[in-house]
Amino acid sequence: MIRIGVDGNEANVENKVGVSVYAQNLLKYFSSVADKETKFIVYLKNKPLLELPEENEFYKYRVISGKFLWSQIYLPIELYLNKNIDIFFSPAHYLPRFCPVPQVVTIHDLAYLYFPEDFKKKDLWQLINWTKFSINKSKQIISVSKTTKKDIVKNYNICESKVSVIYNGYEKINQVLDIKNPAFVKTTAGKQKFILFVGTIQPRKNLKTLIDAFAKFQQTNPNFKLVIVGKKGWLYKSIFEKVKSMNLEDRVIFTGHISDDELIWYYKNAFCLTLPSLYEGFGIPVLEAMSYDCPTIISMSSSLPEIGGDASLYFDPTNAEDLLQKFNTLSGNIQLRKELIEKGRQRIKFFSWKKCGKETLDVIKSVGNKDFCSLQ
């Protein structure tokens, strides 16, 4: 029998994006396979939300009071006072500094090392220092792409065998929306064509390049709009200011965070999804778009070519003219559009949360049989 402790806080939030989606799906898998041989205790700061998996005999929640430095003070106290797990797993960068059992951590990306100016000082300090500690302390590391693994090995001087690549999963959202009369259709002027972006609004997403390319594209394609779906991140103001300075406020639409049903509608009706990011650890919107027959034009950077494969068009993220050319190519080639849609349907078959969950659990279970490997 093995008893696994999990930091479940990333999944215990209202609006789930990115890492929260990852954590939520892993918890779903863990709860589905929990049995007398594999038990789970999920540690939380707050009472579990309704969308988290229900407890059962072998899958339990443990709510620990405390807010400031919860993972570094209150969680370790609990782990030492009640030694009832054999392994501890964190799905997002941070491990408790003190822990009586071996630990496994997932590292999603190292964007903070390559684009430090895109982060608030407090967040940057925490990412740099706590991630370094977690990487060195963990018995095994999970990375969500080969690109992230390469970055970890390069920047933290550890041996490759300590890092296991496990791709994020993807599961098509079941649509319940009656799209005949959704209120949010008004934001895209009904059947008007639009280019779609999905992600947090922040500098690393490279939205300024997208806006520059769109501004030129709409000069010859005035029936198009640009729809930017996602919540505001850090340093977002300059992006809104750019739209205003270019007099594109009636052409570029910011929706904020939206429901899954609304997101599905946008994917289904978009001319294409464009992900111009300078750095991505994975890129879930690429798979989401493909699953709803939305062609993808994405940047040739970091992990995105790994995820998009031959089912996407690629461009230099530092070159708005290159992106403009891809817009023109796709708009003028109906056959290419059909080919990308079909390739996208095949591409998403490579990714599933069940596969991700199984491979993750296999790594967690294996740590007791591995020797710590480090070049330090």
C-alpha cells in the first residue's frame, strides 16, 4: 500500500485556467483510481469547492488553517505531526521546505528566467527561489514538455533522468449551450468574422505583435475583428493602451474571463486561434481550438511546435509581418483550412488526462525506488 499526499490548492479556485486545470484533472484521475493499495490525502487551505472530486474511502481532503506561507509553515507542521503519507506531490512548482517523506513536483515552465521583466517583483522572487528549492529537493520532477525539461536541466544543472516529460491532457468540454441566442454573440457583431486569442493578458503572451499584425490585416479585411479572451494578468495596461492609441477600440474586443460554454462558441466560430506567445510551457488553447475545428496559427517558440505538430501554421513571434502573412495565407486558401482542421482532429488524439494522470501516478509511485540524481 502507498499513501500519497497532494497539494490541492491550485485546483481549489473558482476560475480555473492553466495550472489550475492541470491540478483539477489530476485530482479527478487520482480519485477515480484510489483504492486500498493507493490512498490519497489532498491538503487544502480552504474547504474544497463543489467541483472538486468527492471524497471516498481512499481519497480524502485535509483542510489546514493558515494563510501566510501556508506551504512553508502550516503544511510542514501537519506533515510532521501526522505522519500518515509515504510520498508528497505538488502539481505546481512549490514544495514544502520541510517534509518527512520523498517529494515529487511538476514544473510547468521557466518563463520567469527568460522574461523576468514580465513579472511583479514579489512573484519573481518567489518563483526564482522557491522553484529552485523544489527542483533541488524533489526526488523526481515532472515537466509538461520536452522544452521545459531542457530548460530545467540547463538552468538548474541536474541530470536528465531526474526529469520525466508528461504532456498535459485534453478532454473535450461537453457543450450544453444553445448557440442560437447567446448574449455574448453581440460582442462579435453576430456573424462577423474574428481572429481569436485565448490566454491571460500579460506581456509574455506577445499580444502587441498580434495587435500590430491584425491592424494591418483588417485594413484589407475590414469585416474582421480580434477577440481577446482571458483575465488580466500582470503588466496588462500597456496592451489596452496600445489598442486605444491605434484607434482599434471598436475592432479589438476584450471579453475578460468567460464560461466554458462561451469559450466553445468562440472556438467554433473563429476564423482561427492565434497564440503569439514568446514562451509557453505547454499551450492548452491550441488543443482546445483543434477539438472544435478551429485552425491554429501559433508562434515558433518554446513548446508550441511540440504541441501543434503538423496541425498548425507557425510564425516568428518577433515579426508581425510574418504573422500577417499567415493570416493572408489562411484567408486565401480554403483547402489549407480544411487540411489544418483535419490534422487538428488527429493531433488531439495524442493527449488525454487519463494518460497524463496514469503517467504522473507512475512517477509518484516510483520515487521510492530511485536514487536522488544531481550534478550539484
